[in-house]
Amino acid sequence: ALSKIACNRLQKELVEWQVNPPAGFKHKVTDNLQRWIIEVNGAPGTIYANETYQLQVDFPEHYPMEAPQVIFIPPAPLHPHIYSNGHICLGMFIPLVICIVILLYPLLLTALKF
């Protein structure tokens, strides 16, 4: 279960997302505040163009002091920094607002144009 701080923070972030959604991303509404499903469109001009992928974001009990887990729901895009099971190689991840991670996603897919 989420802590009160995590719950309040996620509710604020969800409202911000709904008021000012990042371009190319869609939050699929569920009744689970701890798990977000996000649809993302592939970056134009890449092999991912015209593709839609889903990310599952699981927030830990003590978010934002602990980082969320972000994985692609299969099928994951073919990319050297994305494992076949959908896990993203983020290296050392420090807690950030989830929107920052999501906004950096197109850069990940455009970094290597096939």
C-alpha cells in the first residue's frame, strides 16, 4: 500500500498529467493509483514510427523517495536498452518525477535510428 505522502504526490502528478499531458503519451485510466499504464507513440522518423507501445509504471510504497519500476508491456520495442521482457536499462536511476522519465523516452528511441 502507498504511504500517505506517496498517495498525495501521485494524485497531484495525475492531475498535472490530465491538465497538461505530454505529447504522444496517454495515461490509461484505472482504479489503481499505484500502477499506471501509459501508451506511447513511437518517435517519427525511426523504425518505431506508427507504433504504439504500453508502459507499466509501478510506484513503490515510499514514492518519490524510491524510484518507480517502469517496464514495457510485451511486445517491447526492439532496442539495445530495452530487454525482451520489457525492462528498460536505466543504469543508476535516482527518484525523479515520473513525467521526467516519460518525457525522456522519445530521446531513448531516437538515440539509435535503424
